[in-house]
Amino acid sequence: MARTRVHNFFVSLDGYSAGETITLDKPIGEAGRLFQSFDGRFIHGVHAVDAPITFDRALTSTWGQGIGAEIMGRGKFGPQTGPWTDDGWRGWWGDEPPFRTPVVVLTHHAREPISFANGTSFHFLDASPADALEHARGLADGQDVRIGGGPSTVRQFLQADLVDFMHLVTVPIVLGRGVSIWDVLAEVQDRFTVESTTSPSGLTHQFWNRNR
């Protein structure tokens, strides 16, 4: 059965995963320190990079395994708000977005899909979490759907009880403020079996598997 998954989701000690304001220069606002230890080269597998296979890198590599589509919030696609303008924006990632699958972008403003040569395509949808997940499953060809973020989007899918698995990475820093995935989610942990382990780098990896 296809699952709905969250991967490589970085969280500060005080629960924040993004800053309060997104700009072109700061895609996750003031929370950039969260990703100082993130090595995105490994998201497509340890076989794809000529570098040592460390604990953190091995876990990072599960990001794309068995994924047929992603769902993301509009803020992960770009800093713009309101109706779309004809500014040529095609996402933060240039001509080779890392997804290589269909991606559903949640937005209140419709626009035509955008496609790339490497298999990535962005589909813009105004929908509830349940309806967005149904749409993404139709694009995923029987594979799993990844909820890619940001924190508000992950929170909405947790609140709707639509997440089957989460890989959370706690970074030993305190941000003081930002956007949290935990707001209005009291006792959400009761729906999951949670395992955790700390890597030699100091990152704590948590694996949340939904109870069935």
C-alpha cells in the first residue's frame, strides 16, 4: 500500500523549521542555520556521490526511494504571494529541480503546470490536504507521496491524520522564533510509534511510523 511520507525534515530544539519571512535571499527565512549540516548531494542515494557514506548521509538517501510525487506549500516553491505574475519564476532550483517526479504545489491561485526535462513537473492546486493527497496519488503511479514542507504544510497533513511516516532531524540549536510544525498538534505522538537515535554529528534522527 502506498504511504504518505515526510523525509529529512529539520527541526530546531525549540521546534521551529523555518523563519517567519521568506525572501529571495533567504528561502527559509532566518532558519538557515538548521541546514548547515545538510548534504543534499545524497538525496538520490549514496551510490550517486563519490564521498564517504556517513550515518547522516545514509539516512538522507532514503528521501527519494519509492517516491512517485511530492506535495509542497507555495512558500517552498517561491517567495511570491497573491496572484501569479509573468516574472518567469520556475522555482528555487533552476533548470534541474531535484524532485524528478510530479510535484503538487498548494496555492489559492491557479496557473498552468511547469515541466522540466529531468521528469520534474509542478502542478498548482487549490485543495484541502485530503483532496491534494488524492490528486498526488493519481500522479504517483502507485508509489508513495512525500509531503515536502514547509512546516505549515506538514502540520496541516498531520492535523488531518494523513501522514504514515516521518523522518525528523533535530538540530542542536535554538532559534527563538519561527514557524513550528507542532502548533495545535497536542498528543500527535500518540498516533505513532517513535524511535530515535543520535548520530556522531550531534543530529538526532526520529522515525515516526503511524500506528495501525
